[in-house]
Amino acid sequence: MQRMNRQYRGVFAGFRPGYTLVEVLIVVTILGIAAGIVVPSMLSVGKLGVQAAARMVISDLLIAQNDAVAKQKPRTVRFNAGKEHYQLEDETNTKLTARWRGGGSDNYEVSFRDDQRFSGVDIVRADFGGESFITFDELGAPNEGGVIELKFNDDRYEVSVAAFTGKVAIKRM
């Protein structure tokens, strides 16, 4: 028996334990199938789009608020839920210009319908005391608090603006 063990060890003495090519291929195939199932559900374009749209609305509300303070003139953000569109306006209800935003227009307006990044994102409602716009005064305070609700399929986000302070917050519905 000892002689067989020595012989056996002698034959395989140059080999190190490891995986065969077949074992490696099986593992890679299983990982590929798992990735094909899991990754698309985790990285749904629509979910990311509605999150990006909510962040854009928040940033544009803050831009309007800060611009009102900086220029010491009222700034309005006007929403059109039916057209999935909003724009920033000055005290005369003229669209603000924003050359730095790029795109084909100098006007400060956002259309979720026209921008492929936000395909399928809907503005469900924009309600500021019964109006579809919010105006920030020279101190950055809003004329009225309210909410903007965005949705893509079953994903909903509510962006709220506090009535007195103008604090902007977001909540997943």
C-alpha cells in the first residue's frame, strides 16, 4: 500500500491542484446567465430617468431661488404637467436665458418629452396653492409651498417646497 502511494505521488508530483477548463467554463456560463437576469432589472433606464428628472427639478428650483436672491428680483418656475415641461421666468414672465445649458435654445426650459434621457417620465402634478407655478421673492421665499410629482411606471417621486422657508425636499412615493 505504501508503495502504491509513493507511485501515485510520483506520477502526479509535477501537477498542482486547480480547476479544469470545463469547470471554469461552467462557472463563467452561470455568472453570465445571472448577470443577464439581474443587471437589467437593477439598471432600468426608466428608474434612473425619473430619479435624474427629480434631481433636475430640485436643482432648477434652487437655481430660481438663488437667482431671485442674487438679482433681487422675483423668479418663477412654471410647470406644464400635460406637456411634461417647465421653464424658469423673470419678473415679467419672460423665459430666462441660459447659454451655459447647451442645446438648441438659449431659453431656460426643460421638456421631459423632448429629452431622451427622461423618456417616459411624466409630471403628474405641480400644485402650489392651486397654481402650477412657484415664484421666489427677493429673499428667496416662495409665494406658496407645494409639490411636484414625477412618475415613470410605478416609480413616483414627490419634490416639495416648504411654504415659508423655501426648503426643497424629495420623497419616494
